[in-house]
Amino acid sequence: MPETTIIRSWKAPIALAVFTVLYALLVLVAARGGESTFRLSTQTDVIKLADLVVPVGATTTGILVLLVLLTAGSAYLVRSSGRSPLWVTVTYVLLVVVGFLTWAAAGAAIPVVGLLAGSLTLAVPLIYGALGGVIGERVGVVNIAIEGQLLAGAFTAAVVSTVTGQPLLGLVAAMVAGVLVAAILAVFAIRYLVDQVIVGVVLNVLVTGLTSFLFSQVLQPNAATLNQPPRFDRIPIPLLSDIPVLGPVLFRQTIIVYVMYIVVAAVFFGMFRTRWGLRLRAVGEHPQAADTVGIKVNATRFWNVLLAGAIAGLGGTVFTIGNGIAFNKEMTAGAGFIALAAVIFGQWNPIRATLAALLFGFASNLQNTLSVIGAPVPSEFMLMVPYVVTIFVVAGVVGKSRAPAASGKPYIKG
């Protein structure tokens, strides 16, 4: 019998080894003493948990030992089976986060519920944008215009909800605005075969300029009547909202967050368990083969790009009616591009892209929390971390990362 050739990739063990050395330098060279406190409950919780107090030195050193063992285990698994399982990397990341928080919070207290709740709030528009990006690329269209769709959704939601006094109508209007931006992308990219990246960039600039102009010329002079959006109230779900730690984070949210839970589950189920998802993935991977079995490739791409735009536009509502904030120029602040990074980080999978967006939200909120407790960590460093991790992911360190084969390629029927 022919021998089986094992292809080994040492990228993961090498990356883990590098981060282990960096972590060791942090906790050994810049060692901190005392204790770190993790507050697990808030004053309004029905079930209150006692604060978790841990010794900094012993905890960070113990985690360092575990990181060394995980790195060695990853190397052993690559040597024996050719690959390092994903659970090794996930466990490693969780340990690094706990160790870093313990080190940074020496002599202070970290409000765990507030940290997680703030992370989810910052991640919500990224999740909506990432889902729009996943759908677009899975069907073969690179949706660079997520930033424009988020901004259009934020602007339209603010104006419509202010005029009508109904935030639900603002929600619908934001989806329509996202669809309109996506329709321009679809027409030029699919019908006229214009480079998708160029169209997306132009749309981002167009929406930014248009909303900035309307803000200066229309909204500012009439702020009281056009730019005072109401906000969605938080709706605690009975029983679930009383679960310690997770309850206040996940189940004391606005309708926008609850809709997000449904959209994430629906997109994942639809993409991998329905005929719609099968056709979508077929068009994005091999449009010629899809065409031969009767699937209308360009029509499938067009309607799914519109769906992606509606989801991204919905995400834009977080910036205005989601928090009761008036619209301002460029208030999305590059969230669409971070969502694109989450798409790549999540390997074009809805669940993984959602987790990647949560990581970005966590890193963004962590720098705020560390500033409040006076941790000796530059805020710029914390903002840099997700992008560094994304570079490693794109390079294939964490795992195989391959875009759909036909993504970005126009289809011309032969």
C-alpha cells in the first residue's frame, strides 16, 4: 500500500511560542505584585456573586506554565498528526486574556459585567457588517461598501425616527438605505462588470461626502426637528436576565441586539442547511457549475448583495437610535473596514465572523476599562492587538483561511 504523506504546518506552534515569550517577558520582567479583583456582579443583580480576588504573581506564573504546555502540545500534535487543533488556540487565547487582565488589574478591580456588556455593545455594528460581508463574499461579490452601508443606515435611522418619533420606522428605513447602497454596488459590479473593490471604495467616499453635506446643510440648522432620535429601551428578558454575569450582558439589551441574535442564527442555518445557502455557496465557489444546473448566477448574486446591504444598514442603527445619539459626520469611524477584517478573521463563516467581531469589540472596550482603573498599558497598544491577530490569521497561522474561489470575479455567461 502507498504510504500516506503528512503535510505539517508549524505556523501555529511557532506563533504560540512567540506569544508565550512575549507573555513571559511581560509577567516576569515587568512583574507586578498584590491582588487583582474581578467584580462578577452589579448592584442591580438579583443573584450576587462574591468578588473574585486572585494573587497576581501566582496566577500569572501559573498561566505561563499552562501556555508553555499548550505550546509544546501544539508542536507535538503537528509532529504526530500534521495540524494543531483549533481548541488549542482558543484555550491559549483565553488563558492569555485572563493572565493579562490579572497583571493589568493589580491593586484594582475590573467590573467583568461592564467590560463584557460594553464589548458586546461595540461589537453589534461589527457583527451586522461582518454578516453582510460574509453573505456578499460567499455569493462572489466583495462588499467593500460595508462602511457606506453602516453610515447610510445610521443617518437614515436618525432622521426618520426623529421625524416620526418611532424608532422602529427608523430601523426599517436604515435597512432600505443599506439596500440602496448595495443596489448601486450590485448594478455596477454585476451588470457592468466594474471592479468590485473600486466600486466599494467609491461608494464609501460617496456616502461619507453625502451624509456630511446633509449633516452640515440640513441636520445642523434643524437639529431639534431632524436630528434628535429617540432610543430603544432595554428590554430585560425574565429569568434569563437574572443569570449571574451572562444575564446582564446578553439579556438586558435593546431590540437591535435581540434581532442580531436571530440574524446570526438565521444566516448560519440558512447558509449551511437550506437550498438558498447551497445555491449561494455554489455561485461563490464555482459559478460555471452552478449555471449548468440551472442556477441564475447573476440574479442570485444581485439579490443576495441586496440582502447583505439590508443587514449592514440595520447595523448602522446602533450608532444613532441604538444609543439615542444624534447623527454626526463619519460617526461609524471605520467600523465597516473592521467588519471586513472580521470576515477574514472568521474565515467567511457567520459564527466565526461573529466571534471575531466580538474580539474586536472586547479589545476596543478593554482599553477604556484599563484607562479607568489606571493600568500601565497604552490605549494605542490595545487598539492595535486585533489587527495584529488578523495579520496572523490572514497569513494562515491560526488556520486555513481561503476566500470563496469566485469572490470578486464577475461572471460572464458563455
